[in-house]
Amino acid sequence: MSFQLAPYLAKSVPGIGVLGGIVGGAAALAKNARLLKDNRITRTEAAIDTGKETVGAGLATALSAVAATAVGGGLVVSLGTALVAGVAAKYAWDLGVELIETELAKGKAGAEQSDDDILKEELA
């Protein structure tokens, strides 16, 4: 008997998250492969974006599964709950990553300033 990945992963919430990460990561990789081919991004940018999208999709999938299970109800209620929870989780993930990237960019820009420039800005 052959190994069946999807049914195996669907047995647990972390497994469902892994499955969502695989699908989300594959979509991000396909998008980034096209951007790489067109020389619109670098390999490093493609790898970073693919990683962020993979993790975000996995977390959103796992959270949507938990929410749909917790709410219960019929097919429509479960699908609606899963959709809303998944969108909210991915939105929060993307916002958090964006905030971190912004702070890191500020840190790099600040590292290029002299101590005197930073002190002048703080006192102004």
C-alpha cells in the first residue's frame, strides 16, 4: 500500500497547517519563478517571499481548521467560518511581517547615520 500524504496530514491541526503551507508555498514559488524569469526580483527576494508566504498560508490554514471545528454547524457555516478565520489570520501575518520589515529597514537606515545625527533628531 502506498503512502497517502493528504489523509495523513488531515488527521491533525499541525498536519492541516503543513498541507496549507505546501499549497501556499507552491503558489508563491510559482509566482516568484515567473518574477525571477522576468528579472523583476532577485533569488534572495524570491526565497524570502516564498518562505513568508509558505508560513503564512500554513498558519492561516491551521487557524481556519480550528475555527471551523470550534464553531461547528453545517457546511455553509463551517466554510464561512474557515474563510473568515483564514483571511483574518493571513491578514494579521502579512501585517506583522510588514511591521517587522519596516522596523528592520529603519534599523539599517539608522545604522548609516552618525551618533551626532541621531542625537540631533532626538533633541529636535
